Amino acid sequence: MAKKGDWVRIHKIILKAEERTGKLPEDTQKVPLEMWTKGYLLADAEIGDEVEIESVNGRHETGTLIEVNPYYTHNFGTCVPELLAIDKQVRRIVFGGEK
């Protein structure tokens, strides 16, 4: 259960695939135009409910509640040993030694 004032993420279909312009690449035309946005929930709700939020800049949006307290889960991957060697090489070339 999400409470009024919680930081949440919503999802909304802006245009169905058949509503999109024909000037798009063929693969893009086949999928809907979707929006994911975050903001403060304006009323108590549960995941899957249609809700209204207020974004940090005061814009109001509606959509399906998909996450409470969203956070970034991406990273830059694992260590690439070759890049460590390149770093040393670049520092020698640019700065005249390892730093």
C-alpha cells in the first residue's frame, strides 16, 4: 500500500501503436509511445491502481502506479582489466608518468 506523499513511479501509454505517425521507422511504429515518470502520490493507492502524482516541478500526471520509492539499479558493469592498462598508458603519454 502506497500512502499519500510517497515518492512513486507511474506508467502511461501516451499513444497506441496505431495512433503513431507514419513518418517513424517501421519498428518504432509497431510499439506504443510510453511514459514513465516519478512524483509524489496525491492519494493512498496500491500497485496497479490508476493514480495522480505531482512531479518535483509541480506538474500533475496520471498513470498506473508501478513502484514505490523507485531507485536506480543500473551500473557501469564489471571491471575491464584492459582499461586499467590503457589508463596507465594514457597517463604516461599525456603526463609523462603514472599518477
